[in-house]
Amino acid sequence: MGLLTTLKQKVIATKEQLFPQTEFDEATLPWIDRPDADVDEFVKKYQPKFDVSYNLAEKLKFWQKNGYVILEQSIQSELLDLFWSDVEELVEHPEKYKMWARIDLPKFDPVRERHIKDFPKEDLQGKYVKLNDFHNLSVAGKKLMTHPAIVNFLDAIFQQNTVVMQSLTFMYGSQQPTHQDYPWVTAKIPSHLAAAWIPLEDIKIDSGPLYYYIGSHKMPKFNFGNGILYNNRSTKTALEFADYLDTKCAELKLPKDTLLIKRGDVLIWHAALAHGGRLITNPDQTRKSYVCHYSTEEALPFHRHRFGQTPVTEYHNGVAIYQNPDFGDQENILNAGEKWDSKK
């Protein structure tokens, strides 16, 4: 590390300690998060790209108050089938693909994130597996994450060009402690973040389903010792963050709800919604899931692994998807979804 780089790091660390960011910047908040946001007036003027399959004003007001929204039976079963077939192909033939996965089992310490070919096949088909950015290989994955029902809502809340940040695909519940997404899934503007959870099957109570605190997107932000974003200069841990969220939500009497949605539904949640994964009480019960994070072109004009580089960009239903530079000629290699028309 050069002298200039070292000095720059020290300046940043000092600034964070003396003037830590304690909230989202009001000047860059999405319109719907601002105190004067008028949903009814917005809907009168908003012209969605696609036919809206739900009451948009009702969903936006629900989002505004609660920090999440469920789009019931918005996704066609055939598209979900196409996507899951691609997943099965990947885990059945991991040696063929340039993909990363994470398996949270002690036997893979100290390196739990590896190329999928470096994991035993039986473990890839088991528990605690997360497939990273599978959408870059799968055309069906791209079309699923940019389904018109999702795009209409994201366009409405962001009112900017939407971009895909990342995706996670998994078969079993995460049992992840309570957290908010914005400290970890970071762009230049932390408030320009939303996520979609697309179940690939009906979710059962014993599968370790998702839980969330209703209205927690408005609660005071946690200070990691150097502001609201986690990095290598932070002095507080993820477990301290989880404890703060659970304790503060209880103090604020925010209801804790468990999500038992159906295949075909979509949950979209706010950057600051506190959520986690419940305990798996039936170790054999799956929770097949596709989780996608989105931002705006203003906040993320580059691939998150190539800071500052001009990305190779595809557009699906008006949403930008940056090709993964690590995948090379395997981008879209699983192309069974090519002929699928999600607007039909």
C-alpha cells in the first residue's frame, strides 16, 4: 500500500469517527421515503411500462407505512419451472460452470466461499448453500428478476433507471440473525436499494421462514462505530447489530411477522426493513428461494466487483443487468428461458 493510499485511508477513518453518517441522506432519498410523499398524486401521473396486475396506489401506501409489499400470484409457474431447472442443471454438473457458491458448514472453514467445482456435489445439493449471481448464467433468472410485476413497482419507488445488484439462490432456510440490507449490500447511495424474494415453492412454517419487523424501515439507524455502513474500519459486529435491531424493535413495539407466502407470490422489501430467518424445525423441509437486490443507475453505474469500470450491460424490461466479468463466455449459457415472454 502506497503512502498516498495509506494517508487517504487515515483521513477516511478519522472523518468517519468524527462525523459518522447516522441516517440516509435526505437529499438523495427515493421520493416515497420523503415526509411530503403523496402517493395518490404520484399514481395519477405515473405511467407504468406494463399492465399493472395489482392496485398500485394501495401497494405503494402499504410500502410507505410498513417497509415491504407482497405482490400476490404475480409470477407464472412456467417461468419458475424454467429457472429451477437451470438451478438443478448447475448443481448436477458443477464442473461445467464458472460460478461461486457459499456453504456455511464448519467443514469448509476457513474458506466457505469457493468456485462450485471445488465443493463436493452432494454438499452443493444439501443445506446451507447459497449460489451467488446465478442470474448471470441463467436467462430465465434474468427474466424472473425483471418480471413486469416487479419492474412496475421498482420503477414506481425509485423513479430512476433500475439496475440489478446481485442475486442469491438457495434451497434451505438461512437461519440468519436479524439484519437490514443496506450496511452490507452497498452502493454509492445507501437508500437506493430494494430486494425481492421469489419463492420457488409454497413456504412452510418448519422450513425456517423469513421474518420481519413491520415498519422497522423507519427506525433509527445502527452506528457500527464509524457510521451506518459496515466496513473493515467498523468497531461493532453483525451480532451487535442484530441485538440492537431485536431490542429496538421490541422497544418500539414493532410487530414481528413470519412470511408464509405461496409459489407465484413476490415479496419486495425496503433497504432498511429489519428481517432474518427463523429456526429450521424440520431439517428436511426445503425453502427454495431466489433473492434479488436492486439499485439505481445513479447509485450503481458499474458492476459491484469492478468499481469504476464501464460495465457490459443487458436490458430486460428496461432494467439494467451488468454482465459478470468473471463469467466471460458463460454469460447466459443456460438459455432455456430465451423464448419465454413474461408479458404474455
